[in-house]
Amino acid sequence: MTLTASMTAETLSAATPKNRDRYIDLVRAVSICVVIFGHWLITVIRWGDPPSPDNLLAVAPWLQPITWLLQIMPLFFVVGGFSNALSLASTRRRGGGYADFLYHRLERLLRPVAVFLAVWVAVAASLLWVAPTHPVVGLAAVISVQPLWFIGLYVLVIALAPLTLAAHRRFGLAVPLALAGAVALVDWTRMNTDLAMIGALNFALVWLFAHQLGYFYADGRLLRLGRGALLGLAVAALAALILLTTMGPYPMSMVGLPNPTFSNMSPPSLCIVALTVWLLALAMLLRGPATRLLERVRVWAAVVQVNSVIMTIFLWHLTALLVSLSVVFWLGLSIPDVGTAGW
């Protein structure tokens, strides 16, 4: 949906096709906004000599279970599976091929990335020229570009979408089950052998698993699951997370921590597979009331407006955090102790 500055909530709502799944747009917007909130919440900058990054979850480990709700990047990949299935179908109806599909999917994604990189290359070059050895320069560069890991992986799942959709249509549920099994095998190998580098395979396997589940939403199979089945999936996935993180070898946090012995995100682990199922089942249980809420003109208009700039917000949110904290410290303002209610 193309937006203009003069569009009101009423015109936005009226321009929405009747058959559009508004809930998918809501899940996309919420997933990115929650990730941004989570980053702002847990990122700690210690302005010593030199300054260094830290993590709220390392300082206050008792908060780590909140990542079971805040780490909802898997839902963005689920939405990606849905969107790529529809985009492929639309491209084929128009008589387009793979290149046409890839261009239209990547053009909208990479345009804000190009702007982000152009600005940051200029900023980084200026900072290096003014203060080449200042530790803040390196810290700023490292923190600000962290969102780009997600872009690279999302480009991968888009590029593979024709193959993964064909596999979905032929093999159905066997595909995500095989991917989950492969993730478990990779985890076992990196835990029990000297082949720790094999864990890098999970960067593809885990996010392809989440993306694959989006096809089940696109073809209607997820929508046909009753409330009891969804509750069962949610409970089973939550139980798996509890077992993996208490009786199993996995850490409680679903985000990476400084100097971990084992991470659930770098590379992603079997816990992220269970987390994906837990969050997707929870999202499907909320679909009915949320869809009714989205019939309200202003609510739907807000969702459309957020989605129209969601990638720009995601790319710049850590830069905004760094700039804000820099201003606070340079003004000599105090920040509450990390992990307290004031924080």
C-alpha cells in the first residue's frame, strides 16, 4: 500500500482491500517494535576509560525469562514466509520469473539499508578523521551496525523462497520437522565435538524453519487449527523451552550475552526453534480479538503507518540509542543503577 502525506486514517482504511490479512501487518509491526524496545531496555553503555557495552541480562540474570516474550524476531521470519508465498504467486500470475520476484522483494528492503550505510560510512569516515584513536568511535561503529545481521539472513530466506515453497507444497510438515532435527544435530555436534564452527549452519537452518512456518499460514492450514490445538502447541513448546533451559545445556536467555559459554542466538539454537513455535501459537491464539480491533479505522491506520517506515526505524534504533546516551553523559546527567526500577 503506497502512502502519501495527505492520507487520513479514513482514506487509509478505505484503500485497504477487503481480503487483506490485517493481522499479518500487525504481527510484522509488533515484532520489530518489540525487538527495538528489547534492545533499548537491555543495552548498557558503561562510559569508563575506555567505554564498553554491557547487557542488562548479564547484570540482572533474574530478568532473562523476559526474553521468552521479547525475543520475537522469529515471528518476523514467519511473516516473511507468508509474504514471500503471496509475492511469488502474484509474480507468477503476472508472468514474471525469479528475477522479477527477487527485485520486487529486495528493492523495498534494501533501499533504506542503502541510505543507512551511506550515512554511516560518511559519519564513520568523519569520526576517524577527527579522532582516529578515540574508543567511542569504534564502539559507535560496532553498536550501530548490529541490525545488519538480520538483513543478511532475511535476504537469504527471500532468495531461497521458490525452493522452500516448492518443498512446502511437496512435503508439507516434513520440511520444518527436518529443519528442526538438523538444528538439534548441529547443536549436539558443537557441544560434543571439536567442530564448534558447524554451529554457523544454524544461522540458516533456524531462520528457514521460522520462515517455513509462514507458508502454513499462507495456505490456510494454521488458520484451521482450533483453539485446543493451538493451546496444546503453546504448552508443548513452552514445556520444551523449560526442559531445554533447566534440565538441558541451554542458557535461559533467548538473546546473546557477553562472554557466554553457550549462546541461544549466536548461532541460534534448538531453543529458538521451540521459541518460534511458542510465539507463533500464542500469536494465533490472539488473532481473533486482534483482528476485530484492527477493524477500527485509527488502529489500522496506525499499523499501516508503522509498517511503511518499519525497516528505517529498525536500522536506526541503535544509532538513536547511542546518540541519546551520549547526550545524557556529556551533559553530566545521572542514570539509575542498571537493573533497578529506576533503570
